[in-house]
Amino acid sequence: MEEEKQKPTSKSTASFKVVGRRSRSKTSRYAAVIVLILIACFTAGLGGGFIASRLSGTSSLTRSSSGDGNAVISQDEEDISSVASKVGPSVVSIMTKEQTQSFQGVQTQEGAGSGIIISSDGYILTNKHVVSGSSQLSVVTSDGTVYDNAKVVGTDPLNDLAFVKIDGVSNLSAATLGDSSSVRIGQKVVAIGNSLGEYQNTVTSGIISGTGRPISAQEGDTVENLTDLLQTDAAINPGNSGGPLVNLSGQVIGINTAIAADAQSIGFSIPINSTKGIIKNLLKTGKVERAYLGVNYVSITPELAKQYNLPVKQGAYVASDSGSSIIAGGPADKAGIKDKDVITKVGDINVGDQGSVSSLVSEYTIGDQVQLTILRGGKTMTVTVTLQQYTQGS
């Protein structure tokens, strides 16, 4: 069993899918729809203008700067515009090509996604499914510059994250990373990305609709279990994958990743804190390496607390479907953590609403010493764990 990758606890039958690598071959359908909408809007506009002019006795078609309603800017508009201006230069479009063999010969499939510049010298954060299987990729920055020398330098073994590098640059605009553990439901957010693989740096806005969401997202025949996600009603479309979810201070708090296929305005983002440990290590060593704790656990819900007679209603219950929940020789094992312990804090952050154990541990890097607060036999105690490098099979 993979360490620290708890199973989603949701019993929903909803269908979820990742939103990256949008094919660029379907523009005609959308163009036709857009033309029809424009015609309808134009016709309605003329009709409305005619009626208004008849009622007022003056023509509404006269251009006058003094009566320009677009000059009226609300605080909400100003906030979103400011975020778009600040974060836009740090958002890139990622164009991919994947070659497959069929009875017709070699076929080339083009796709598109988004990414976030995390260092001035060319490191970019995106989703693993955006670049997976690609034989060639290029990066397009917000000013239209195309970099064909981009390459994947590594992926997160436990999350839908990948890192791309552009060589030979030193002046890219890196995004500011925020704190996803302190987001609140109802908080206003902005999503930016390469919508439909055609509309670069599209800006949409909404709110945080929920936190700590588990889903099973599908792309083709691949299904990936994702946990502790931020839910938002900001529009997320194919091609937005890998782009940022941003707070009104212009700080990245999530990486847009998936949508509910049979719903409207239900999108999901990986919390940015779960990338910070890997990013620290990457910028220091140039390697994509993850620190790990070495436990399997179940996130505590009120139902689980009642079932196991636990003294708390949130936290992580150290348990496994089969065998020991502690990875032998891992950091937790060495620190003395045991089956049926309840982890309530990682450092000074509460496990639960502020993040899962996996997300909170992901803020640290290899070799960091982390204090865990645990409950055992009704008693609260603290243990210090020295994190180790995760390897496949750990």
C-alpha cells in the first residue's frame, strides 16, 4: 500500500475527470456556437437600443465618453483585475505532442495544459497528467514567447504533480505561493489558465466551496485517487489543468486539477502547501524528491470517531486494511508511532480542516525534524520524526 495516500472516504457516485491536455482539433464547433451567440446578442442589443431611444427621445447609439458605463469600476472588479495583472505573467501554456503506434502507422496527438512559474530560472509546476506520455513539449509565456527546449525534470510519486524546466533563462516572473492551510469556505478566488487549450491566460472567479475533498479522477483508462482537495466554483475547463487558483492577494493557493463531469461549477485544486517540500528540495538540488512519514491512515470523520470510539472528531487514525499501518524502517517506525495512534497535529497545525497528514508533511523536506501530536490510550503526547526520502515501494 502506498504510504500516506489514504483512500477517499466519499461514497458519492459522481464522475470526476482531470481537465488537462485539451485537444485543439475542435475549434469549428465552438466557433459556430460563438457566432450564433454573437448574432443573438447583436440582434437583442439593436432591439433594446431602439426601444430605449424611442422612450428617451435620444439615440443610444451615440458614443459618449461621459456616459461610458465601463468606466465605473467596482471594488470587486478592481480586486480581480489586480490579481490577473500580478499573477498573469507567471502563468504559462504547456503544449504537448504524444506519438502512438496504430495500424495506420504513427499517430501524433496534440494536447494543452497550463503551468505556474515557480523560479526565475525556469522551473514550472503543473499536473502530472498534463505532461504524462508526451514525447515533446513547449512552453508559451504570457507575452507569447515560445520555449521549445522545455523538459520534464520529475513527477511526484504520490500526487498529480510534475515539474518542467526551461533551460537558459533567468528573468521569468515567478509566482508568489500562499498558505492553503488557512483558506476558508466562501473566500473569493481567481483561476487562471489556458482554457480549452486555445484561450491563453483566461481569468475566471468564484469562491472556495469546500476543503479536504477526496475524489477519484479519471483520464482515459487511468484513475487516480486524490485527497484533501480545495473545491471551487470558479470555472475550470479542459486546458486549465496545472494553472493556479489564487487568492485576492495574488498568492497561489492551489493547482487546478479536476472537475465533476456531471455537475456545473464543481472544480478541484491540489492545495499549494502539498507542493512546498518538493519545491524547496528542487530549487536547492535540482531533483524532484519527496519527504515521507511512513504511515497509512484514515482521516477521522464523526462517523469514524463513533465507530472506533475515538475521543476526537478530526485527525488521522493510524490504521490499515491489512497488516501493520506503520512502514517498517520508515520515519514513523523509528519515532515509535504505533497502530491505532491518532495524529492530531503536524507541527502546530491541526490535522483536519487545515489539511491532511499527507498534505501537512508535504510542506517539509528530506531530513527535516517534525513534531507530531498524537493521542494514545487517551493520553496526549508528542514525538519528533525525522523525515526521509520517499522511494517507490516505501
